[in-house]
Amino acid sequence: MALSPQEKLALVTENLAEVLKPDILEDVIIKQDRPLVIYWGTATTGRPHCGYFVPMVKVASFLRAGCRVKILLADIHGFLDNLKAPIELIKHRADYYKHLITALMSCLGVPIDKLEFVLGSSYQLSSKYTMDLFKLTSVVTEHDAKKAGAEVVKQVANPLLSGLIYPLMQALDEEHLGVDAQFGGVDQRKIFALAAEQLPKIGFKERAHLMNPMVPGLAGGKMSSSDPDSKIDLLDEPKVVEKKLKKAYAVPKEVEGNGIISFVEHVLLRTSELQHGGKGQFVVTPREGEGKPVIYTDIDTLKADYQADKLTPQLLKSGVSTALVSLLAPIQAAFQSSKEWQEVEKLAYPPPVVIKKVKKAKDKGSKHPGTGKVLETQPDGSVEGTKKDEVSLGKEVDTAMEKLNVDAK
């Protein structure tokens, strides 16, 4: 059954942490009665992990609401972010992301005919984009650019200029992708604010911004591709998934900052709803002889049981492990059946080259120190060694000028 404009708007905004300029959404969906065009960007750097389910679940909601969704495979952004992605690997990693995100969306059971992939370098190297970027640099201060990227761009002691360009490009992408809104996590808020404030200064319209809550990683902090203990790779085998979850941070009775409970709330319950319809379910099965399986259909009940210690960290981890392995199975099956994807993976993330250390022969010297050395600089700037005559200019001016081939006139 077709959704009304009001139902579409509700579907677009549900479960978000914050919406900037909601009046833009209302104008497009209700007054203009046309599909909302949204973009979500991801820098093609490290291997995508299970945290990608969080934005993809929301993207699925956008698609159900009839929105057109553009996924920006931000290859140039990946290079600009403190050179996280080597330039020679960028194209292969963008291909890998496309394969994986397509498989991930397919496993959620949502039609993807209105989902479009756009490679950043396909338009970010054009003369028009470059000129618009120059215009933006003329109105944005160094302070504002640095502040905008503080929570997204890797912070180092001596930052590169590329880190200041990164947030400007993310803002400018709204115009060049022709969208009504940009979607991201709440860690993107400062970049969104920069876009809303600065784009109108160079003649472009303001967009709406939709923000997802941030989900803690398995170690308790932000889920990150660069921290293997904080995330589970989408292609990790069942035994690896189980091992990582056993090591995950989960203090008994503590709900705040518990990455496993957040994963149940933002991923497992919502993917279950998308896949099977109705209310999502999360099942916890005790060990044999210790009780019947418990089915949770809302996160509040699960949190209450965890705080009361009815649901222990061990039971929670076991239930998440079972559900996650089941969720990842069709993605991994798609990988195993695609030779093309497997080849792309090898090119995108080649195994590190192990360099064997070669033992150097020790120089034991001789009875006459200095005679075995080719050249050695002395404290006074002079040189000693077997090739001293080839580089020394001598002590006399005439000798030096002759060796330097200077014509004394």
C-alpha cells in the first residue's frame, strides 16, 4: 500500500538523533510531493565493519519512504584524510565498498532500484568543482575549517592542509550531487553546520541535515576501521565473530556506553524488522537446562533485564553472536560466489609485505683506524678516508678553485 506524504516524512525522520532544517523536508515531501533526494558519503579507507549496518538500516528507511539515495564513495576524501588510503589503492577500495554495500542492502530485503552509487573523483576533479572549491576557500577561515573537521578528520600534531580541504569538499558535494539533504552521524554535525552557513555565501541553497546516533564500538569507544578490537569485519568467520564478542566491553548491570546493547538496539532489532516485517526480535537462548529462550521485541525491556542482572553479559554476547552470524551469512555467501569481488578484495587490501631482516657483517676495523673507511667527516668539517682526495678541495684557494673548475678572472 502506498504511503501518504505524512507517513513518508515520519519514516524519514524516525530514530534519528537530530534533524537540521526539517522545514526543507516538509516542503519537498508534503508541499512539492516529490521524492526527497539524500546523499550519504563514506571515505573508502579501511575495511567496512558491522558498524555500517547502522547507516544502512536508516538508508533502508529512506528507500521505503520513496527517497532517492545517493551513496558517495568518497575516494578523494579517503586520500585527503591524513593519507589514510594510498592513492594507488583508492579505486580498488571504492569498488570493494560498492560490492559490499550492495550485498549488505540486499540482505536487508529492501528494493535498491532508487539507490545510486557515485564515485567522488567522477566529478570532484572537474574545472567547475575546482572553481567552486576556490570560491568556498575565499569565505571560510582556517579556524572554521579546522573546527568543522575536528571529529571526522584524523587529528595530528602537525596537520596537513588536506585535512582543511576535506570538510569544504563534503559541504560542496551537496550542491554537485543535486540533493535536498545530507545524512550522516552526529559526529558530522560541525561539517553540516559549516555547509548550512557557508554554501549560501557563494550562491548555493541550504540543505537539510539528518543525523544518526553514534553507536559505541565493542571496546566501548567509537567503532573504527583502524582499531581491530573495536569492530567486527563484515567478512569475519563465525569463530572470529564469537571470539571478538567474548572479548567485548560489557560491564554487568551497566547499560550506558555498552556497545553490545547499542548494537542490539540500532542494528539487530531493526534488521529483524526489515527482514521479517512487524516488530523486530532479538532472541537470547540460555544453556541447556537453564531455562527457555527469551524473546525481546523492545530495547527498554532488554535494558531493564540487564540492569537487574536477569540478562548477564555472557547471555547477551551469546545471543548477539548467534544473531550476527546469521545476519552476515548472506553477505559472505555473496562474496564467496563472486570471483570479481574476491579479486577486488585482493587488490584493495593486499596482505602486508613481510621484509626479512638481513644481518650485516660487522666492521671489525684494522690496526690502523680510518684506513678501512671510504669517507668520514671530522668535527672540524674536513674528511678522512680512502677517497679523501676525490672530495677534498684542499687547503689552498688556488687548489680549491681549480677543483671546482672556477675561472679566476
